Amino acid sequence: MSSQSASASARGESMGQYSMGQYTDIMVGLLVPPLLLGLLVGRALADGLTQAGLASEQIFAGERLPNLNVPQTMSATDDEP
């Protein structure tokens, strides 16, 4: 038996098993791309909504409610004694 296989069997490892550190590396490797993609999508969505808000401000900048002419029903000079 070679010294390398003897040390592997003494630690309880074989060719088909992974150590906890390798599982951690695999999980980090699998979880990082979706996280980065989510950040990019979130940033693009926020920028798009900001641009839509600015465009709507420019569209409605000149739009205001018209002045309403409300008739005066009572004035201070028309008081009855």
C-alpha cells in the first residue's frame, strides 16, 4: 500500500468523498452567479424606474389643472342688517 492511499484511508477519505471545505467551495460557487445576476437585474430595474419617473415628470411638467372661476355668492358689501 502506498503512503498516499494509507494516509487517505487513515483520515477516512476515499476518491468519491468530499470534505466539508470542498462542499462549502461548491456551494459558494453555485450561489454566487445567481446573486450577482440578481444584483444586476435589481440595479437595471431601479435605473429603468428612475428613467420612467423622470420621463413622466417631463411629460406632465406643463400640465396643470385649469383655474376655476368660482362665483362669489356672498360678499362683504352685500351684508343684510
